[in-house]
Amino acid sequence: MAYIETIKRNNKEYYYLTKNLRLSLNKWKKIRIFLGDKKPSQEELKKHAKEIEDKSKPFLKSSNYAYLSEHDAETLQDLKESYNTWLKHIPQSVKEKLNEDFVIRFTYHSNAIEGNRLTLRQTALILKDKVIPSGVRAQDYNEAINGKECLDYIKNYKGDLNTQFLEKMNGILTKNTGLVYGGRIRFFDVQIQGSTHVPPPYTEVKKHMLNFFKWYSANKNKLHPFELSSLIHAKLTWIHPFEDGNGRTSRAIMNFILMKKGFPMFFIPFEKREEYYQSLDIADKGDYVAYISKMLQLIIDQIRSYGHTKKK
């Protein structure tokens, strides 16, 4: 899908109609048509739409993504590039506010999905204003503090995905919440309240984790980053390797993978938790095409609303 791109030169803005084309799995080419120094009208855009499609034809090829459609991959690439371009042209103070707001929203939504009673406003008071709202449970408060600490940790982590990294993340997310074995691969059976999924017995967890990391090593440079991050989430929640905090850990891991590849981070909205659970049920059945499509639907409007150039 083509979109309007704004490029600044010598303090003047110039407009281009831009389309991202995939040449290989992780290699893209930009096709641009110069539109001038005035924002184009809808009539002008329609006029140039066929021109950019004609220029694109020699580079087009059929999709060879494992699960993403070509259209969805192109949409993600457009959002990635426009988001990163936008970040380069905004003041540091705006970036810091953007990050602060994301941390608050990610922490609130991820915790709320698991039953945390804090409101978005209370989460903001705790994380931004360092205020403890009256009547707040200690566990809810600590989970909010832990969510921010976990995001700070993964942003500064330079290594790759491994058992120690997962255990560290889970340990941070479950710290001071009454958990006995937080940050340790479980050595006992667990159940998931309100779910039909029964996690594998503890005697099989190490085997499943070994297979998980073998799969990750084989696919981390083959799959699209959104495919990779979504499947990591699905596989970890199915294994349920920890006593608690598996969902929060998996959702943080998704953002770690996307961040490493230059994609915007996101949160699963608490209001869409039923759709989210349904998508995981689909993944458990092995229908990864439908699962990844539904995961993208859950977050695509959120990424588009971050403030950067939007699709036309």
C-alpha cells in the first residue's frame, strides 16, 4: 500500500508517494514519486497511484512468508519505516514522554489481563508521579512497579533469547507478589484458571523448552519479526514454563523481539482480552496463519495511532 512520505530539506518539506516492496525476506526497496512541496490533493494522489503501481511491477514477487500475507507484511514495513522516520525528527523530550506513556499503558493492560485491579490512572500515578493511591493492594502495586522494571531491563539487554533471560524477566515481573518460585522453570504441575488448556506436566517442561530454543535458533532469521514474536508468545504460553506470570513474560518477550528488529512496541488491550484468548486457542490448534492474522488485528490500529505519518 502506498503512503505519503514527508522529507525535510533545508527547512522545507517535500512530499512523495512511497511504496515499500519486499525483495527478499528482510530486504526491502522503496519506490518514490515526487509530489512537490505542497501537500497533494486526493485527485493528485489518484493520478499518481497507477504510476507507482506500474513502477512497482518489475519488483513484485509472490509472498514467501510462512504465515503473514504480503499485504500485512507490507503494512508492517510501512508502519515501521514511517515510525522510525518520525522518531528521528521529534525532540528528545517528546520521545521520553512517548516512552513513559507506553510503559504505563503496557504495564496497565498486561497486568489487567491477568487480574490486576489497578486502573490506568492509578498505574500512571504509581509509575509517573510516584504516588501510592489509597486502597491499592500491595500485590497490584508491586506488579505495576515490576512491569516498568521489566521493560527497562529488556531495553538495556544486549544478548539473545535464552533460558537465563526468560527466568530473569519472569523473576522481575513476579517479584514481591507472594510467589514462591518466581524466576524458576517450574518443577511441579500447574493449572490455568478459566482456560481449557492444560499445560504439560512438569516432567516434560525441560524437553519442551529445549525444543522451543531449537525452534527459535532455526527460525529467528527466517521468519518475519512479527511472525517470530507472535509464535514465541504462543509457544511459551502453551508450555507455561513458570509458576505464574507466563502471559506477562510472553507479552514482554514479543516486544523484545520487535524492538530488536526496529518495529514499534505494542500492548494487547485489556478490552480485547477475549479476542486475545481466542487467538491463543487458535494457535494451540496449530492454525498459525489465522492466529497471526488475529494478533495483527488486535494491535494494528494502536501502532497507527502513535503519531507518525499515517497510511493513506
